[in-house]
Amino acid sequence: MNDNDATLESGDDAVPRWYVIQCKGGESFRAAEHLANQGYEVFHPVLEVQKKRRGKLEWVCEPLFPYYLFIRLDRLVSNWRPIRSTRGVLKLVGFGDMPVAVEDGLVATLREHGSERSTTDRNLYFRAGEAVTITEGPFKELQAVFASHKGEERAIVLLNLLHRQQRLEMPIAQLKRS
């Protein structure tokens, strides 16, 4: 018997386990919201990433696993029937008609390493003194030191030019960690 057989034939059906739900395209947030409203314990790991939209740099919340989320259920007590008809849900992931539980450690690790950034982390995307590389413009590929934020979209960096440290203002979107 291999590990997959053990998962399928778990003798302790009353112990809540994590399962994976496949969502319809672009509807994982909707599915998570509707499942939570129905009283299910749902974990939808997300990341906040910076994207350029209409020429502005914005923070956008994106799923860590597009099209998937986790739900905690037990085989005996949980009502599995409403899940399939929940808006945004495509199906429970499994083999044949049998949903397969994922290891609790996987979800615990994802939660522990924080798949969501706090607002304070967002504002400190770059920290003063941090080494950065310029990705665009006349100083492309040069190393600099991040000095400070100047508004939401601009930054002050220190760049060694002509044997002196020069202060340059540039878009944050043109910087990356070194």
C-alpha cells in the first residue's frame, strides 16, 4: 500500500482534513467568499504584487495557486453536497469520485510563511539601505542603494557616478532587489 492508498482509505474519517477545490477561471475569490459564507473553513493563499495599470504602479491581490483553494472537511460530519453547486467552484480534486486530502503540513507551511503581506510590508517593499538594480532607462543594470520612497510610485536611490554618490529620483517600477 503506498501513501496515496493510505489517503484514500483513511481509517479516521471524523478527523477534519484539507482538500483542494478547483475553481472556474478567474473565480477563486468568489468561490472562497461563497464557501466561507456557507460556514466552511477555507484557505485561499494570495500574494500582493505590484502591477502597472493605466501607467500607474498598483498593488494587486493574486491567488498563489490560480484556479485552486483549500477547504477543511471531515468525511462524516461535513455537508459536502453544497460545495459542487457553489458559485465559482468547478469540482473537488480527487481520483475518480473520491476526493483526496492533502497533507496538513502543506497548508500549515503555506500559512506559516505568510502568503499574504500586511499593509506595512507593502509600504516597505524596498527598505532604506537595501541594494537595488535599475531595470530600465539610461542607468539600466547599474547597482544603487535605495534611499527612500517619494510618494507611491517614485523612489530616491543613491548611485555612484563620477566617484560620488548621486541622489536620483526614479519610478519604483524600474527597481528590483539585487
